[in-house]
Amino acid sequence: MLLEVQDLHVFYGKIEAIKGISFNVNEGEIVSLIGANGAGKTTTLRTISGVRPVAQGRVLFEGIDITNMASHDRVKLGICQAPEGRGIFPGMSVRENLEMGTYVRGYKSDTKAADLEHVVHLFPRLGERMTQLGGTLSGGEQQMLAIGRALMSRPRLMLLDEPSMGLAPMLIAQIFSIVKQINSEGISVLMVEQNATQALRTAHRGYVLETGYVVKTGTGNDLLVDPAVRAAYLGG
């Protein structure tokens, strides 16, 4: 098992946002977290990446307890997040944004060049805009940049938070295709996504969150045809 979350409780002040959830991500899996706004999906990712403190419970990565580990040390282990809202550096060029993904791991220049080549292979449009400032890119290009920057850290587990948010349908299809390709290269993916249909079609397994609880789990296909899930999240 690559990632294991055990009885996780997370607070914002006195408000309990995550109320004892448990789930796991196996090596080579795509796992989706779906649910309404406020269900705790983003908080869960932020806690796994070390941005939010844990009040109770544990987070294990390859059996190592990382519950209280600093975020940058989690990146060194192989956990990297492409955050909600993309979080790129608008005043930096595309190349500089991508190179920031190697900062914690301290790659040598030859390794960095190979990683850049790989990202450009996945996202040719970024290769055409290497000198362009990140803040001048379109929304779709910024999402590509955020995912590319995460890939530059050579993650074992990639956390994707709303990768399709604000994108046109054609770009959404492209992003999910890239997610599958990244996974085929051996990177496990834990994805939060409002577009539940696309998320479940892409995922091997999924978890449904409601107000801080896991209320349902199953394969992506099983959740796609589940009447309760269809009624609540898929418009069926």
C-alpha cells in the first residue's frame, strides 16, 4: 500500500472539517475523491501534503508515519500536489515555474533537462511558451504548467486538486487523458474533482465524501452506476 489515511480528523479553528476518514491508495492506482463543495476534499489533500495539521489519526506513506512530517520532506519522499487554483508563479517564465518543481529535490542540470523534455512531451504547448510569463497563459495552459511543475519533482504519488476547474470541454478531456498517461508511467494519483463523471471514468477506485465523512466507496465503474451517486453528483 502506497498511502494509508487512518481515522483522520482535521480542524479549522473549532470547526471539524474532516471527521475520522480512512482510505488508501495502492501503488499504480488512480483514486478519486468526489463530493459537494465543503465536503472536505481539498482539506484532505492539503493534510496529506502537510499544509494542514492533523488533530487525530495518522497518514502513512509506504508504511512510514508522515503525520507530522514537514511538507518539503514529503516532497522528497515522492508526494507532490498540483493545488486548486493552479498556484503558479505569475511573474516567472514557464521554464522558471517548471524548474521550481525541482527545488526541494535539488536535481543536477542534466536530470533537470531530461525532466523538462518529458514535461514538454506531455504538454507540447508549454514547450512553445518556455519564455512566456506564467501569468499570461490561458487557464488551460496554467493547469498544464501546474501539473508539469509537480511532475518535475518526480513524484511517486501526485495529488491533483480540481484539475478541470474552469476549463473548456476539449481541454478537460485532454487533462484527464494526461492523468491516465502519467499513471501509466508508474505514478499513483489521488484526485479531487467536481466533474464526478470524468473523475470516476478515469479512476480505478473512488471515495464519496459528505461533510467530512466517507459515506461510500467502490470502483470507479461501480460508483458511476450507483443510483445514490448518480442522483447526488452525476445528474442522473
